[in-house]
Amino acid sequence: MTATALVKQQAGPRAAGPAPVRRGRRRARLIALLFVLPALLLLGALVVYPVLFSVGRSFFDASGTRFVGGANYTEMFRDPATLKAIRNTTIWVVVAPALLTGLGLILAVLVEKVRWATAFKLLLFMPMAVSFLAAGIIFRLAYDEDPNKGVLNAAVVSVHDAFKGTSSYPTARGRAGLLTQERDGSYLTHAAVSPGHSVDLPMVGVLPKDLPRGAEPASRGASHTAAAGELRGVVYLDFTPGGGGRQGKVDPKESGLPGMKVEAVRDGGTVASTTTAADGSYRFAGLDAGSYTLKLPESNFAPPYQGVSWLGPTLVTPAIIGAYLWIWTGFAMVLIGAGLSTLPRDALEAARMDGANEWQIFRRITVPLLAPVLTVVFVTLVINVMKVFDLVYIIAPGPVQEDATVLATQMWLVSFGGGNNQGLGSALGVLLLLLVIPAMVFNVRRFRQSQR
């Protein structure tokens, strides 16, 4: 056999080798494609087709029959409601992810030093198991302006009343013809009085069941005679249970009004002030000779403090963000805690041995090493915040719905919530998609970099 034939014989198998390999690769790709095909079909039906349909629909009018080009996009940025939705969405994007990331970082660091760390994490993560619908109903009740229903306002009212007190007689009124009501709500006696006299001040409008505990019959205080240089009398409820009493006169069954503030006024200024006793009696001693007017200040009749209007136009967005923080703080804490557990402990111990305190370690070592995790958590929350819908729609009452609206709720309201303009709603959906895409791309790139 010649050398040329020998070379051809050896080269034959090598040339034939790559073909089976290529066929094997094609077969493997085909098998992989067959396995992936159901997922691709679902992705196309549930994601790709709706996106393309929404983009196309955004160029048509409300009926979907007439092509209007970019008119929907122009109208979108002229509509005050849409501009307010964009403003509120910006507030959400700026505030909520930053607060959640910060809270998650602080809690993740602190939980490491807690003995029952697992139980604590479980408690903070439990709100994630609650649906947004249920969470919205919970916070709608918690934010109720009525202190008898809303737990937050009940707490605020309790603290307010503990420091500033509250009026016991918000419904009380002076007996007409005997007392004159001023513009500020206070009551004055008609005629001027001088020391050495007793002046009884009759009130109406207080239900017997609303009288303070310990109120005694006014007749006990009315029986005392004023001494020289003294003004006294009783402030009483001019109403006899069961009827039969005399108007403007203290009857035996009529109750005094304890805790009522009474002032002696002369020449437009308050000379003396006192508070009625259990039987409604008051007494001013050591007054100079002259004429005085008795005054029941408006503070006696001030309506009770009702708390904060959490769901009013001013606070509705911060209130809903607070509900969102309650749900997602556990999520941020768990993710950041997972990153914290992978930090090199030798670097932390070396810093402690060099004399660094915990704050310096946290600021100069822990936070820089956790920067990739914090970034991923922050961007993930930004994406989630842009799509928030349930909490805003459920918590915000109807009258302030427009003040709390974000892009997702505005898109629904314009399309299905009464606007019936799916062309404009599709344009809002496209805008929301364009805002979310950069954050998604950034997150995917960070994920690939972390894998490498």
C-alpha cells in the first residue's frame, strides 16, 4: 500500500466524524424545543400577544374602529387625571423602594443579634401570605376616621386626650334668654354682676346619660350664699328627669355640670378663672368692687377630637404606601438577610480587632459588600411598585380615588371603570410597559453578572 492510499484511509473516518455530532446536536435542540414549546405557546398567548394587541389598540379611538395615530398618547399627557397618576407613581417609585430597602437592611442586621431570629423573620414575613385584597380591607378599616372603628385614630385620639384633655359637654347649649352665645362658641351672662351675689348658669342639650360620673345635684351648690367680695353660683343642667321642673331655676332633681370652666370678665379681660365642682358650683373670692360678666369659654363645648384624616386628599398616598411597607418589609429583610449570611466573617472580625465600632463596620464594610444585593432588591421593588393596583383601588375611598390614583389604576379606570376608552387605556398600558422595561433589563443584567 502506497503512502498516499494510507493517508486517504486514515483521513476518511476523521472527515466522517463531525456529521453524527452535528446530527446529535440538532436532535438535542429539537428535543429541547419540544419541551419548551408549551411554555413558549403560553408565553405568546398570555404575554406577547396582549402586548402587541395593546400597542396596536393604542392607535385607535375608543370604539376601536377609527385609526387616530398618536392622538391617544397626546391626550394622555393632557389629561389632568393622568398627570396626577404619573405624579403619584413617581412618588411611589421614589419613596416606597427606598424605604423598604432601608428597613429591610436595618432589620436584617438587627435580626442577626436576636435570639429568636427565625421566629422574628417569620412574623415579619407573614404579611406576604396575605392577599393584597385582604390587606387593603384591613388597612381600609385601620385608617377609618371614626375612632370607634379605626384603630389608628383610636390611638391618636387617646394620646391627644391624655395630654390636652377633651370637652365633656360638646352638645351643651346655654338656656336662651339667660345666656348669650358669642361667635367663638362661648356663653356670657346678659347682665353685669357684682361681688356679693350668686348667679346660676343654666345649660341644656346634655343627655342625662352623658353626664360625667360623680355629678351631684345642683341644689347643693345653689344653697350657698355669696359673701362680701365673692361671686358664686352653679352651672347646671336645666332639665328635670320626668318633667315638672321650672326653667331657669335650680330644681332638686337637676344635676350640676362638674368640670365646667367659668371666667370672670371685666373690661374685656379675664380677671379670674375657676372650674366647677361635682355639684356644678363655682366660686370667685377676693374680687374688687365693680361690674363683672361671667363667661363659659368655648373650650367647654369644643367637639371631641376625631383624629387624623388618613384617607383624605392630603394623606391618602402616604397611607397606602404605609400599607405597602407592612406587606413587603419582610420580603426585603429576607433577601437582604440571605446576602448578609454570605458575607466573609473574617473581614468583619478583622475590623472589630482593629477597633472599629458596629456603626463603622455597618457603614464601611457591610453596606458596600451588600451593594449588589441591595441593588437587586431595590430594582425588584421598583418594578413591583410601578404595577401596584390592588391597594390603591381598595384603600382609597371613592371621593379621593383620583387623588390616590397611579398609572395601573388609571389604566383600569379609563378602560373599564367608567371611561370605556380602551384606546387611551392601551396607551397608558404601553407607557407603563416602557417605564418597567429599563428596570427589568437592569435586573436581568445584574442577575447574569452575579452568575458569572
